[in-house]
Amino acid sequence: MSVKVIRYSPWVMHFNAGACNGCDIEVLATLTPFFDPERLGVKLAPNPRHADIIIVTGALNKKAAERLRRLYDQTPSPKFVVACGACAISGGVFTGSYPLISRADKVVPVDVYIPGCPPRPEAVLYGIKKLIEKIGG
Amino acid sequence: MVVVEIPIGPQHPALHEPIMLRVRTEGEDVVEVSVNTGYNHRGIEKLMEKNSWVRGAYIAGRVCGICNAVHMQTYIQGVEKLMGVEPLPRANYIRTVVMELERIHSHMLISAVMAEIVGFDTLFMLIMRDRERVMYLKELVAGSRVHADIHTIGGVKRDIDEVRRDRMLSELKKVEERLKYYKNVYENDYTIAKRLIEVGVISKSDALRMSVVGPTLRGSGIKSDVRFEDPYAAYSEIPFNVVVRDKGDSWTRMMVRLEEALESVNIIRYALEKMPQGPAIPKTIPRSAKPGEVVSRVEAPRGELVYYIVSTGGSNPYRVKIRTPSFLNILNTTSVYLGHRLADVPIIFASYDPCISCTERAVVIDEKTGGRTYMSLRELARVKAL
């Protein structure tokens, strides 16, 4: 199965789709040696074409949603999406605001949801680990 | 020579936020930069009109995750004025502690990101490691790492006890030590000096003309700080220095930030030691405000933050207008890039400490056409980014 290839070292790409930065600084903190994601083989990919996992944060607005779809299409298969934070899951405090799509799973298929406003770095790591387990790592 | 247009963003390894810089270059030299925003518009000002005064505070906090407590402070301070409520004295001190912790972590974050952009990855990782100490301190006082959500109308939601206070004081010592070390690195390191000195100079007159705020303004030699000019929370009772430097380049702006972070350590220490006794948590929270309007301003880590709140009575605000520091710092300074090399663009951009989620609320400004076009939302939805 093609998933085998990325089983041991999935690279993540982070896309901020209209977040308040809260999730982004926690994702950034997760990717530093203090929490050491590289023990799971996880590394920040600079480019969608190098990535296996896309971490989406933030309440998607219409303009960012187009971008997210494009980034998703640019990522080579097999690819996985992690929705990080309350906003990417359901819109969070911004629910009902006019420019928002509010949910990442309306735009791209989401594999793992990490709740929290914002989720702690440990939670982000746990979510990624769950995903790795899901794909058989 | 052929002019080449290079888009930087909205997804770019150096920028962790969705903004797009369209850079036109001749060879390696930048001839034009325009900023394309709109990836982070969440309709916050409209959303606040729909929600009650109390709920509005949480939305204000989520304008920006990095400087959430200052957003809450500005909003709550305005609402308190409208409602005629005086915050409790002890609560003012706790608010000050949270806001200053936020300033330290924000300044450390941009120092780390700047090191990463320069190519000094070790420094990035080191600063991020020590930033965790500040996050821990924030968790001690507010109960959560990022969104403090500690403000409430008339006071705060969590008091601080002796045990946690002593723990914070001992942890602060370590933070101060590390901050001094990083200041020394930024001051003396050869790599950093080569990339930052004389890059993106804003002269004193330009700074006033472009109406930049915060460390960008103070780095250009103008002493302006809301904490000093129009004291709020407990700043009128706490002695501190306003850091001013006058070279105006990217390096100076970073030095202003690092010195300010050290100043913040002193403010927190003073506030923790001299904190007045008494209650900090209000017994009741008023739910409605009298008709009126109020302008409330606060010094955020990036500069002056202004809220304009209109009430027509009742439980909801009639209008909340937010003017954030990054709005001025990013959009007014596109001319600074001109004449620099392409590789300097992310450095100059980062030296303003841009906060995109702060910037985008009401209008979309497309500067590609030379002027500012205000787009309707339907147009916004149809615009393809490239």
C-alpha cells in the first residue's frame, strides 16, 4: 500500500486559514525541540509538494478556503489533513460570522480533529501520533 | 532589465501567517512591493455587534492569539468606562502582570522568527525553548498558555496566591538571565549584524509620515508609549523606562524589543511584589451599558491599539471599531523595501513584527493598482489569489 512510504516519517505543512495566531504559535511550539516531534519522524515541510500531513488552523474564510483547496491539490497522495483548534473544527467563537466557511471538512477531507482553544502542544503531538497510528505506523 | 513578479505567501515557510507580498524585482533588486491581504478576515467587528458585552470580550481576545490580553484589556477598559465600573485595584495589578508576560513572549517569538529568517536556526530553537518558560508563567497566573481570558468587567477571573507568586518570582529570574543572553547575542553576533544592520531604515521624519507605532516608532528615535502617556491598568503606579533608540533599521527595532522585554521583567517583578491586598474577582458583572461612546487605547507589544466603542444602551454594543498596530506598520511601510535585495524582504517584513490576524477585519486593500480599492465581499470571494 502506498501509505507504507510515509509510515515512519510524515512531514507536516502548516496552513493558517484565518486563525487568531493562538493555534499557530502552539503548532510552532510543537515543532521545536522542546516537544521534539522528530522522535515521531515529524518535520516541518516548507512546501506543499514535500508534505504528507497538512495542519489546518483557523476559521476558514472564503479567500483562504480557495487557497487551502489549492494547497491540498498540490500535495502529492497519499495525504492527510489535521484540523487543529476549535475554529477549524466548528468555527469556534466566530461561528455565524459572514465571511466564514467555518469548517475545514467542508473544503478538504479531514482525518484527525484536535479540539482546544488553542490545543496545547502535547495535544497537537497526540493528534499527529493518532494519525500515524491510523495509517499503520 | 525584465521586471519579474514574485509572490511571497500566503503559505510561506518564513511567514506563519496568511498574507501575500507581491514583490517586483529587477534582477535581485526590489522595485515594487504590494501587500495582498484578506486571507484572515473573520468579520469580527460585525460579530461583536451581534453578541453581548460579556461575550464580546472573548471575541476581542481572539482577534489575535499573541496579544490576546491587551485586546481584552482595551475592550474591557472601554466597556468599564461606558458602564461606569471601576476595576478592583488588585485586579489591575494582575492584568498588568498578564499583559507584560504577553509582551515578553511576543518579543521573544519575533526574535526567534527573525533568527530563523536570517538563517540562524540554532538561535530560533533556543529562544523557542526559553519562551516555554514564559508560557509556563502565563499558565501559572492565567490558567492557560495562550488565551489568558483573565479579564472580566470590573476585575479578573482568577486571583493569584502566595505560592504561585513566589514560584513566578523565581522563574522570572531564569527568564531574565536568558533574555540578557539573547540581547547580548543580537548585539554582538556577526551573522545577525550582517543581515540586519542598515536594512530597512526608517528615518525619524518617515516614521512620523508613515504613522508607524510601537517598537518600529521607538526604534526611529521617537518616544511614544501609551503606557507612559496615558497610563491604564496599574502602569501609573509602576516605575519603568520607555526604550528609545534612533538608528531606525531592522536591527534597532529588534534591540528595542529585547530591551523592552527586560523592562517588562522588572515591571512584573514590581507588580508581583507590590500587589495590593483585597478582592480581585468582582461579585457581580453588569450586563447593560448606558448610551455613549468611548475611545480606549493600550500599548500592545506591537504598538498602540485603539478600540472605539459606541453604545445605544442595552446589552449589545452598537459598533466596535478596532485599529491595530500592525495595520499601520505593514500597510504604510511598503516603500521601505525599495532598493533592497530580494533576500532582505522577509527580514524587513519581520522587523515590523507583523500580526496578520490583527490587521484583517474590515476592509480589503489591494495596492497592486497603486491606489486603495475597497472591495465588496462578493468580489472578495471571487478574487483568485494569483
